Amino acid sequence: MKVLLISANTYNRPYPVYPLGLDYVAGAVDGRHTVEISDINTLAEGRMLESKLADFRPDLIGISLRNVDTSDSTDPQGFLDVYKALGARIRAVTRAPVVLGGSAFTLFPEVFLEAMGAEYGILGEGERIALLIEALERGDDPAALAGVIGPAGNRKTPAPWSGPCRRRIGRVDDPDAHAAYYLRQGGMLNIQSKRGCRFRCIYCTYPYIEGRRIRLFPPAQVAETARCLQEAGARYLFMADATFNTDIDHSLAVARAMTAAGVSIPWGAFFAPMRHPPDYFRQMAAAGLTHVEFGTESLSAPVLSAYGKPFSPSEAFAAHRSAVDAGLHTAHYFLLGGPGETPDTVEETLAGAEKLANTAALFFFCGMRIYPHTPLAALAQKEGVISAEADLLTPVFYPNHRVDLNKLALRLKEAGRRRPNWIVGAGGEQTAAVLQRLYRRGRIGPLWEKLIPPSAKG
């Protein structure tokens, strides 16, 4: 069987994100089958997608849907119409069965299945495509499998994937390969050290998509993948875990294994600013870590509690100091206006943000998007904000009547004129344009530290 896997994501703000999941989907398919990966970012010109379909003539097409929308309360943009148009283009060329997957599909499976005219969809982790292919070969209905859904419904919520997670690394040094696009856009490729998240952040979909049980990848395996990507041309790696330091000991073991494997390119990760061993970030820096992105969200204790965060303001400040003292570029993400937020807690967070010395960038997001299968959705139903049948595909934000989000966003933008390292959202078109210029000059990595004049950090 010939299987074509397509990454449908074209949203590149502030920078494009490599479709890591498809590498694992490709690695799950038995070697008896021929698997190729195509990326809409590299098939965007003319009728290249149609040419690919006509030339390869796949027997099965898998499409990864990463983003539902931009999650931006000031200018929410959904991608349903984009995906629907993609489905129509594919159907105009081939009648091969289409299988949908990815995080966006997992959250809204029935909507995307109908809109794109697909035969099947996979909920959660995409390795289940191997079971789906086996069912097709036997003549069985794949929709009878847990985690696979068909047009007639028959939905069974799957347990987290318990089979092997094998990543197929293609020729990233091939200028015609889809990885080359991302190497030109900052030299960044992604890597994963575990799946699942035991944290209970009120807004987060990771526990539903990957499960709450953490499944740790062997550190030596992670390091070997990193070394292979480095040798193939990657110049920067980003750990795509929900939170890299969920398991402190494992994250340290991964860092040590990368050093032992000879990984010398810089890398970054997303961290919770919680309690660490005193030399934690120094060990990380010694292993090549250069960028720390903290999901801080608030510096008010009542709000952190309401958000379900696993740390306190004092722990956040301590983690920040530790990362800065280790010489790392440090950013914080704040999510204002969710449950428990008041004008006083907003002031507490903004005053605390002023004290985060030597921060490369602080990103402020106003408004908390309600996604299905999250504690926030359950809370919103309990409070009568949404009904059990609410259409959450159209962005719905938690209505905090004590905080005017529009006024808050304007205030933050005004503050950003005096504090260049205060950025509302992901920075918009202006930030994306700056990054593109830097990438054309050969710069690598996320580069948010380059957006801020050195004299403005503090």
C-alpha cells in the first residue's frame, strides 16, 4: 500500500513549526508499505499538491490538522475553511480513502470529518494508523477500533498509545524534502522526550490528546535522534514536550545523554517555573540549552490556584533567577483574564513582571480560549457560560466580567512602547516580519531574544 501523509498546517506566527507528529506516524507503518510525507508549506505554489497526488497515486491519504484557530482573543481566526478547501482539492484528484488526525481533529472530530469528506479519523496519537491499515487489509471496518472514527460515528475514546513510538527521520539535508523548508526558516527541527502530562492546567488540551500518564522515552534514544538531526543539518532543536521538566530526573538524564552523544547544536524547551535542584539550569546550559520558555501565566497566587498551575509565585521567581544566572535566554508567557482574575490580581501580575530582571521577552495573552474536554469547559458549563451542546469550534473565551480584556490589551500595548520586551500575544505581523529578516540573514532558533534591544532587558 502507498500511503501519503500530508501536514496541513500553514500558520507560521511567529515562526513555522515542523510537523513532528508525521515522522512518528510514518515510523509506525509497516515496512511493507511505501510512505511519503508532504507539507502544504512546500506544496503551496501552483498545482504542486495535485501533481504530487497524480504522480504518487496513494492508496491511503493521512492529513494532520494541527491548529483549530489562532487562539487570539483580539483577532481569532479559524482554519476550518482552509482545511475544507484542502479536502476539496484532494477529492478533485483522487478517491483514495482519507484519514484525518492531529490535535485539531482530536478536539473536533465530527466537524472536520464532515467538512473534509474524509472516510476515517484517528483520535489522539497517530500511531494508530498502523492498526487502521491492518484492518483495511483484512477487509474489516477500521471505525470499530478504539481511537478510530468513521462518518457513521462509532466513536470510542482511546487509551493513550501503548505501542512503540518510532520516529522516521527522512533526509533533512535533501533540498527537496519538506524539512528543508524549516531549516531555511531558522534551522529549527523538533524533538520529543516523552508524552502525556499529569498537570491539571484548567485550559490545556494536552491531557486529553496525549493522556495524563507520562510515558518517558529512553534518554539515549532521544539523544541519538538529536544527533541524527544534527548530522543531517539541523542547527537548532526544540523539545516538543508539553512541559520538558514535568519529570525533573528524566529531563536531566536526557540532557546528559545529549552531551554524551555529541550533540552540540543549541536547543530550547518549554518549562514550568516550579522548584528545581539548585544547579538544574546550569546542567541544562552545559548540555546546550539556550532558550527557556516559562509557562508562568500569572504571578498572583489565587489565580495560579484557579488555573490549576503546579507552582507558586515565589517558585516562579526562583526558577527565573536560576535560569538567568545560568546565562540562558528566558521568556515568560502570561495568560490574563481567566477564572479568578480580578483587577487587583492583574496589577499583582504586572507588578511582578516588572521584577523579572534580565528577561528577554514577556508575552501577554488576554483571554482564555475554551476548548472541549478541559476543566475550563466543565467550569463554564457549571457556571452557565456555555451549554453542553455549545459550538466551541467558533472561538469562545471565558467571560471574566471583572476584567475588560480589550482595555487590558490596549494598556499592555501602550506599556510595550516603554518596555520593548513586553509583547502582546505572539507579536503579530511585525514580529513575524522581523524574524523572517533575521532568518534570511542566517540567524537560527526562535530568536525572541533578538526582538528586544539589549538595553531594554530588565
